Amino acid sequence: MQGLQFLQDLAMVMLVAGVVTLVFRWLRQPIVLGYLLAGFIIGPHTPPFPMVKDEATIRILADIGVVFLMFSLGLDFSFKKLRSVGVPAFVTAAFEIMVMIGVGYELGYLFGWTTMERVFLGIMLALTSTTIVVKSLRDAGSLKARHGVLISGVSIFDDIFVIFVMILLPGFAASGQIPAGEVALNLVRLFIFLVAAVVVGLLLVPRLLRYVGRLGSDEMLLIVVLALCFGVALLTVRIGYSAALGAFLIGAMMAESRELGRIVRLTEPLRDMFSAVFFVAIGMLIDPGHLLRYGAPVLVITGVYVVTKVAACAAGALMAGYDGRTAMRVGAGMAQVGEFAFILATLGVSLGAIGAHLYPVIVAVASLNALIRPYLVGNADRLTDFLAPRA
């Protein structure tokens, strides 16, 4: 009976998600928004009754979705790409991250939130949705354009920042502070682990995948890839780090393999399915009462975020030596709150570090932001022309 209930819940999740995302694709809106809306529709806070009974199982599937998201992030990561974008991307990313953390902290102060909630808000606003940004560049055929290359590079450094945040935040949330000595010790331990993992992984993983790839069986290659993905994720948990870090690392190692194209093709359906469940599970947590209660913060944060994110990324690109038009395209392209903000919000709530209100607030901000962003990107050149005479 329990198995039947699980199948019924999973069928409901996929059915509603499928219908809603078809509508969103017809409206030319981000699919992630459709998943969030689907979760809201079937969630426990939407009348007349919740359509999903076994929420705990859906949460487990959502956790698998996090692993696949981080694994896919690793597959998109490339040490060669990181070297090629180099200093300009680092300068842009570092500047906009510092600015957005400061802006988020001050916004939290404005609304009377706790210090921990202000820190979380600042970090969440600093994160950019690599999934949405890169997909929009690919759809527009701009991945190899000057601004597209820089955006891809900045996204890589944003993703690296996510990894460090996910490692350091649990300790910070538990104690309220991390002494400088502990930060240094954690960074040294992490650095040693990463170097050892990358060196060993780059020596063994591409060779193993090349051997398996020569056998010509997609099924065998997929099984080996999944075994490595979940095996390394489990290993990092045993060592004391997150499963997300392990999934990212093994994905980055596989990105150096000649079999990368086949691996992406084989794992994409699994990634899409579990990622959909993850975002639906996120949407199920949205409480309309919270959204009505915190409507003012949502609107203020969204407006301030869009303006400051565009300005910070454009200023960073200008400091890195890019012209004004390219810098504005970079700023407009990067102005999208990342899906990993939802993961951090979930982490913060589960640790008791932040109030439950911050979760629906950041989801609502990201949703409004996703509706605004296409118009922002489409008018980036006009905005440059408007501002240029006034500079």
C-alpha cells in the first residue's frame, strides 16, 4: 500500500509539472517557474486539500535532484575553460559577490531581520542561476559572443563560491560565527582534500571512462557514471563534507574525459527528472500566507536586486577592461537569482539559523526576477545607449 501511495504521489508530481511547464513553454517563460508553480498547486498550503500525501519521499527524491544538479554543474565546469576566462571573470565575480552580499545584509537590516538572516539573504542574492543564464545564452546563440564567454566564466566562479558557502555555512549557522583560525583551518583542510581528489580523479576517472566507452555499451557507461557519482558523493559525506561537493567534483573530473558528450547525453534525462522533482518540492513549501505577509519585502528586494546586480556585474566587467555595451550585456545576463539560493534557504531553515519566512521570500523574489529578466536582456543595448550620454 505504501508503495502504491508513493507511485500515486510521484505520478501527481510529474503530471502537474508536465502540464504547467507546457503552459510556461508556450508563454516563453523559464521552466523552473513552472516547476515551482506545480509544487505550489499540489502543496499542503493550497486549498482545498494537498494532492501529495507522502511528502517525505518526495523530499528524498529532491535530495537526489540536488546531487544531479551539482553533478551537471561539474560536467559544465572545465579546468581548461577556467584558465581561458581567467582574471576578467574572477574580477567581475568577486566584485559582484561582495556588492550583493553587502546589499542583502543592508536590506535585511531594513526589515528588522536577524543577523543570520541578513547574512543568508546577502549570500543568496549573490548567487546566479547558471542553469537559466547559460540556457538563455545557448538559445540566443550567444555562448561564444564576447559577453557570453565572460558570463560563462563569471558563472564558473559563482559556482565555486556556492561550493565554499555550502561547506562553511553549517558551522557558521550552528555557532553564529566562525573564528578566523577555524576558517583558515577549514580552508586548508578543504584545499588538501580538493587537490588530492582532483589529482587522483584526473589520473583515474578519464582513463576508466575511456576504457568503458570503448566497449560501446551506453548502458554500461551510464551505470559506471552513476556508480561514480553516488559513490564519490557518499565518500565526501563520510569524510565530513556534503554530498553536493562530491557530485560536483566527480562531474568536473568527467568533464575532462573524451566521453563527456555521451555522458551528458545519457544523464540529461535523469538530471531533468530529478531536478524537476527538486523544484516541485521547493514549490510545495510556499505558503500563500507568508507571501501576503511579506509582500512588501519581496517587491523591495526584487527591485533593489535587479538594479544592483546589473550595476555590480557591469561595473566589474568595466574594471576587467570590457567596453560599456559588453559590460551592460553581462550585467543584464547575470541578473537572475540562482536555484542554489533555494538549497541554501532550505539548509538555513533545517539548521534553525533563519526563520521560515525567508524561504518563500527568496522563492518569490527569484520568480519575479525570472519574469523580468528576459525584458532586461532584450533591452540591454538600449539601456547602454540611454546611460552613455549621462556617464
